[in-house]
Amino acid sequence: MNSTTETEEPTPAATEVVDQTDDAEATEGTDNPPAVSLTSVAPDDTLLDRVIAGVREVYDPEIPLNIYDLGLIYRIDISEESQVVIDMTLTSPMCPVAGSLPGEVEMAARGVDGVSGVVVDLVWDPPWGPEVMSEAARLELGIF
């Protein structure tokens, strides 16, 4: 008899591959949101951590947490030329800061020493949900 009553939490597609190339040791001890895909082949092995730190300086205006821990960043990819590509989402397509938040993320990443260029893509798949938040963010907001 097969059981079909198992409950599974929805998992964003980005959780299938979390590649922390060249930065695995540096990002291992941090509380990264489960949906984020991190890849860096930059010669500077600290660049990924510094870009994450820069992005963590951007806060959601409605929820008093940074957008990285909220799980709004789905991918950070850094090339050998230190070009940064970021896929991000918003809590809702109707978010009042939809026009400005991606620009704030771009400026935060661009402000990191060693970054040669930044592209931020706003994506809607998978849709954001509390399950993509870091453990620390869920604890701070009382979501267990």
C-alpha cells in the first residue's frame, strides 16, 4: 500500500544546486537562505563573501530584515572577470519598492571593492515564501 499523505515543503528550484566554488569554506559557517545558489570563479576568493555582505546591507522597507536573509536573493554568480550576476525576487509582484529595490541591490554589489560589473535580474519563479528565509530570519520574525 502506497502512502500519499506525506507532506513535503515546497522547495524552490534554486535549492537543487548550491555551488559554493572557491568559497565553500568561507560561506560554510554562515546562515545562507536555503534557496540561494552561490557560485564564484573569481581569482579573489573573498569576493563572494564580500558581495553577500554588501547585499545584506539592503533592507526590505516593510519587514525589518535584510533582503538576503529574507530569501529574496536566489542566485549570486561571479565570473573570472569579477562580473556579478544576481537573480532576486520580491515578496510580491505588487511590492511597492519593485521599481527601486533591484537598483539598491545593484548599487550595494557594485560598491564592493573588486567587482567589475553587476547585473540584477528580477525573477518570479519560484515565488517567494517564508520557507526560503534563513533560519535566523525565521527566528527573528517568529516563523518556526
